[in-house]
Amino acid sequence: MTKEVQMSIKMESQLRDEFMAVASGRHRPAAQIIRDLMRLYIAQSEVPNALTAKTITQSRKGEDVFTAISASKLFEQLGI
């Protein structure tokens, strides 16, 4: 069972009002949106994240490795 705790934060009143209006307009509790944002922030801060870890593994195997004599040639290879 997860224990719930309260948390308070300071912010500008305009930011709070705008946030509450958007949350209300989407029929979502503000607290749930904050929890979702916190989970997203935590997931994005993992070092390395899943995509980075996969990319490192692939490059060590020589997969999806590109070499070029210039940035423009590299971009050309990548199709960008």
C-alpha cells in the first residue's frame, strides 16, 4: 500500500490560475496532472534513458554508425 503525503509549492498566482483553468477545462484533477508531470520528469531524467542505452549498445556493435567527411555529407546520409 502506498502512503500518500502532501506537498506544497510556491508559484505565481497567474501561473496557478492558468493551470487550474486548463485542468478544469480538460476535466482532470490538478493533483493528477502534477503527479503525471512528476513521473514524466523522473522517467526523462534516468541516465541513460532507454533510447540512449539502446543507441550506445547499437553503436558499440557497429550498427547504425555513420561516418562522413563533413556535416553536410552526414546530413545527406541521414536524409536530413
